[in-house]
Amino acid sequence: MNISPLAQWGLPDAQRPIVIAGPCSAESEEQMLATARGLAGTHVTIFRAGIWKPRTRPGSFEGYGSRALDWLRTVKKETGLWTATEVASPKHVYEALRTQVDLIWIGARTSANPFAVQEIADALKGVDIPVLVKNPVNPDVDLWQGAIERLADTGLHRLGAVHRGFSSSGKSLYRNEPQWQLPIELRRRLPQLPMFCDPSHIAGNTEWIEDLVLRAISLDYHGLMIETHCNPAVALSDAKQQLTPDQLRKLLARVVVPKTTSESPDFQRKLSELRAGIDECDRELLELLAKRMEIVLQIGQIKKENNIAVLQTGRWDAIVKTIHERAEQYHFSTEFVDKVFKAIHQESIDKQQHLIIGD
């Protein structure tokens, strides 16, 4: 894929992090202008607003549609900020292009549907506009990558990804679980792809936004998309997760962008030594896992000879209890060791099933 770096996007200000800010929904021209005026003169480069709002249930505020695009155009005329909105259909694309929106993004619900993404990609064929793709609601890197590839196949080069968290059925501090390893994996596959973070949708409230911003910046994200409203208390959608322009200004003042590397010989030497230590630990881990799996297969053979079920829940419960006790000793969270040992346990079951069933 030929993806252009941010320096070639033609942005008014390409200083990292690129900040996209504005209300969840366009509620009125007055609300849009009041918010944009509060953001003008800050490190915000692009003003965002939801024109068409895909809501979970009917009857919720679903935006004012195409007529709100004129409000975006007024914002750009008065402040000089680029403008951005979400599109979910070819019709939305045509309307946004007609009113000269500068950037569009594909939301999480839409990016989960390859048919919808393809229709949008077809509508954008031959058009030179930056497009961001939010991660699908479900944690599927292939689906996220596929949506980006569909757009790239139509000739779009100014493409980026937005990490907005993933749906989860479990209890969480957040509205959507960050699952940082998934955007990290996408960046490993597509290292040239600019990555933005949407802490508003991850957090679901303003309490955790700064922490999420700092985490994203520490991971060398290229930009941020943060919902900002002139008066969040009366917002018609997602009131709890929107900052005021003044709150955003203060937050951005506390952000220190780290360097990607240092040419210092001392830094390079120490880093190489420590990374060599990591490589050796990884080698030893793999050797231990291989040894463990050899024992797993021996147990599987005994089970096969005695017609014993592969899954022994009592034994697994005992393992979980033990690793939880030891996790605290080694200063690991139970969440971390659960993920590691669940993966090991599943691999052990798979190997024993293959041995016994032979498929």
C-alpha cells in the first residue's frame, strides 16, 4: 500500500500530535461556532463534528444531517480550521464532498461491515481526501486492516487509523476497552500508517481522558481525536465524555511528545545491552514452553490410553489459584497472568485433542 506520511497531507499544522477536536454532534450553528472559537489558537488543527449519528436505539438524537454541513463550512470560514465528519454511506460521502469537508472518517460500526466499507471506497474512487478508519467495535485486527486496504485499493493515499477501543462484555473502567496490543499489531503490519487515538470513546467520561492521551503519546501515536463541546452539560449526545475547550487547552499544555530515538552513543549502547537481555529471556521462555508442551503431550497419551476427558476443570482451577497467588509475589496483575495462562491452557488442550482425536 502506498500511504502518505502526515507531512504530505497538506495540513495547516503538521506538528505532532495532530489534534482533531470538536463536539460529538453538530447541534446548532451557534454551538459549533462557540466551540470552534474556543479551540482556535490552540494546538487543534482539525474541527470535528458528527453530522449523521449512528445510534444504538431509535429515538435517540441522530444528528441534523446534511444541513449541519453548512455549519461546518461556516466554522472553517471563520477560524481557518480544517473540518471533519463521519460518513457511513455513499450518500454521506457525496454530501461531505459537495460542501468541501476536508477530512472524513469511517466509524466503528461501519468499519465492521466490509460491504459498507466497499461502497464508501467505491464512492471515493478518484477523490483526493484524507480518510481515517476507526477500529471495528469487535477486536479484529484483520477486519480493521481490511477496511484500510479497501480504501487504498481505490487509489486513496492519505489514510490513517483511529484507535477508539473495543466493546467488551466484562466490567471495565472504560466505555470501550483499549486493548493496546491490537493497534500495536496493526502498526506492525502497516508501519507507514498514521495512528490516532480517540480517548473520548475509550473512556466514556472525562475522568480518564488525560491518562489515555499520555499513554497514546508514549506509544508514539501521530494524533488525537478528542470530543470537545462549549457546554458539555447540555450536549445532546455523549455529554459525559466531552471536554470544554479550556479543559482541552490545559490538557494539551501538559502533553510532552517523546523523541522516537536518540543518537547518544551511551543511550544506544545501554539500549542494545538491555534488548539483548530481553532476547535471551524470550529464548528461555520459548524453551520452557516447549518443555511444558512435551509434558502436556505425555499427559495426553496417558488420557488417551485410559479414555479420560481432555478437559479437567478441577486441575485448571488449581492452576488458576496458584498463578494468582504467585502473580502478586512477582508484581504481576491477575489480568495479565490470566491472559498468558489462558493462552497456554488453550494450546495445551488443542495439542491433547489433536493427539487423541487425530484431526
